Amino acid sequence: MFIKNVSENKLLGSYGADKAELRNNLMHRKENLWEIGADNNGYIKLTNLATEKLLTATPSNTLKVDKST
């Protein structure tokens, strides 16, 4: 699935070692694809298909790609 900011027309992708950021709408790039799942506690997991890492929130209210699945 793609995660899109419609007001900016950009997609959330994984770029670099642990960065998750909005970039121009390049839908055919693997960096912009996310797999949705759930863990044993019922929380939603978003896994980047290029890095196979999870999207996580940080205490500073930013997103990063972290912790291999």
C-alpha cells in the first residue's frame, strides 16, 4: 500500500538507513510501498517492502524506519 499526503501530493517512503519522509509522488518505487499487518496485541504494523523494517514513531513526534521484522 502507499501512504500519501494528499495536500502535498507526496508519498511516505523509506530513504537511507532509518529515515521515513515524504517525497514526490513516485508510485512505482519499492521505497514507497508498505505492507500492513497486525501484531499479537492487535496493533497495526507498517513494514517497508524495500527495507523490511517497521515504521515507528519517535518521542520527538517524527517517524523512522526501525527494527527489522
